Amino acid sequence: MTIQHQARKRFGQNFLVDQHIIGQIVAAIGPSADDNLIEIGPGTAAITEHLIQRCPTMKVVELDRDLVGFLTEKFADYPDFSIYSGDALKTDFAQFHDGRQLRLVGNLPYNISTPILFHLLKNRTLIKDMHFMLQREVVDRLSAAPGSKTYGRLSIMVQYHCRVMPLIPVPPSAFRPAPKVQSAIVRLKPHSTKPCLAENEELLSQIVSLAFQQRRKTLRNGIRAYAEHLVGVEAVVDLSRRAEDLSVADFVALSNYINQRILSKK
Ligand code: SAH
């Protein structure tokens, strides 16, 4: 079955057409029959039709109702396949947890890639891994190391929760219509044991945000809102360093120090 579907800009639709790339993506995911596999934004099923062969119980979440109709028909012979019609940003992914951790897959609209990542990370303990097609620039930011130009809040907050593995570069010609930007497949694997643990993740996030508002200034300047809690902090982190040069572990140590100071004043 084929579909004459006019790609809709408002749903960020760029459909994969390059069978070689699709094959590489499916191989990278390596789906198996007992996976709790969920695809977000299956579209015209370019990836789905391969995944479902190996995992007939897979689920999909699709926003475009026309495509939901198409998918329902296309996979009518798969009784264990489920379609959730709706917005992935408003979907409670915890509902899919059935004792098996989730494996999430998606070639998502690029304008919602960061919000969806943060939405999914709320349920990180329920997630085994995620394979996403993103703008290559976003993949670079996700995987950036300290000192690099693309290193920032996104790198730190995602690396705090996940191991980030850039996998497959994908050119615009792999899609119809072709996007203006380069893309890449990235694998995110939530840490089962975090390499470093923030006592207060909200505080970590606030400190990282503040510090990167002026990424080239010294940390002392960037986080001066916390000045009263910084007495003695030099034993943990050198405040004359710049935000862009601190590792995830440095930020966690800094936020734990400030957290202890705040608690001791209560
Ligand atoms: N995975 C397909 C389609 C990619 S286009 C392929 O690779 O060819 C992006 C898909 O995400 C479209 O099907 C679009 O309708 C869907 N989509 C867009 N916003 C969404 C949202 N908020 N929640 C779920 N699906 C969404």
C-alpha cells in the first residue's frame, strides 16, 4: 500500500526516502520481538515498516490524523500493533511501561526536538534507549565536550542523564521534501547508575542556565546571584574558570556545594 500524502509543514514532515539510510537506522536500533518499542512520528511508515517485521507489538504516536488513518489500514494485519493518535509532547510515556523499559525511536520535527527530549527525560528511569533523527547541529550540541563551541546547557543536562552516541550522518537528499539542514541519528541511553549525582537537579539546571547566559565570563560573574552561598567553594571548583570549560562533574560538584550551603542556612 502506498500513500499520496502531501507533506505538511506545520507537522514538520520530512519523510525518509533513502532505503540505504533507513537500513542503517534499523540496524542501529536492532529491534527484537520482546522489545517495548515505540516510534514517535511514524509518518508514512518509512522506518515503521521495517521495525514492525522484527517487533510486531510495537506502538506508534502520530499527530497527523490523516496518517493515523493510513497507518491503521497499512498495518491492519498486525493485531498487536497499536497507534496512539496525538501529540507526543502531551503524551504520558509512563503509560507504556509494562515492566519492560521503553525503546523510543523517532525522526521528529526539528522544531520540537529539544522540548520532546526534555519531556521524555522526565521518564528517564523507564527508558532503555532512544534513537532520534535530529539536526546535525543539535547532535553536535548533545555530544559536545567542555571547551568546544557547541558545548552548553543542552550538552550538560542531557549528558547528566544519558550516554550520548552520535551514530549516522544523514544528508538532506535522504528526505522528501529535503530539509535545509544536515541531520544525524543519535542514540541516547539513560544512565542506569549516574557517573555523578546532583543532590538537587533543579538547582543544577538553574546554575547551568545562569552560567551559560554569559558563557565566556568567569563563573564567579555568571553565578553571582548565588554569591552568598559560594564562600569556600574554591575547594571544589575554581570560579575564575569559564562555564564552557567546566565538565558535567564540575557543575554537579558546584551545585552540590551550593545545595549544602543553602540547606545549612535553613
Ligand atoms: N518517521 C517518518 C516521518 C518523519 S516526519 C519518516 O522518517 O519518514 C515527522 C513525523 O512526525 C510526521 O509524521 C509528523 O506528522 C509527526 N509529528 C509531528 N509533530 C508531532 C508530535 N508533536 N507528536 C507526534 N508526531 C508528530
